Amino acid sequence: MSLSKTRTSFYRRLYVAHLVATGTASVPAITVATGMPRRTAQDTLGALGELDIRCEFEHQPGERHNIGTYVIRDWGPIDPAWVAAHAERLRDTLGYPPRP
């Protein structure tokens, strides 16, 4: 099945939000988990707000530069239980590697 760019983008955002919510919450960790380029991971995190998912960066105290993790503060209209239940299908559809 060929996915439209709109659906692929939507699935990618849902899956990245799921990763953040389950502890894969930094850009380097997301790139490892998905194989996506760093810039795509950053853009995807930034685009979560377009779905009304409030994702915020938390700087780690005492660390220099942008060392920290992301946190989902509010899922907006998205049901996180649905995303969690379908995360494997989203991952497979997007062609991302299995999680360890």
C-alpha cells in the first residue's frame, strides 16, 4: 500500500510522540530508533504542535548547550492509548526498525 505524504507525516508525528512518551525522548535517541535524519526528527518534534500535541524540551540542569529530553505535556485531541496500541503498526508502516 502506497501512503500519501499527508498520511506518512501524520503517522510519523504520532509515532514520534509515542517514542517521547515512552522514554525515547531526545533527538539522538529518536534518530537511532527510527533511522530518520536528525533534521527530520527535529522538524517532526516541532510539528507536533500542528496536531495540538504539546511537546516541550526540558534542559538537563548542569548540562551545557541543548542537552535534555522532550516531554509530552498534553496530547490534545489525540488518544495516547490508541497510539500506544497501534505503535507497532505505525512503525512497520513507516519502515522503522523494531525497538530493542
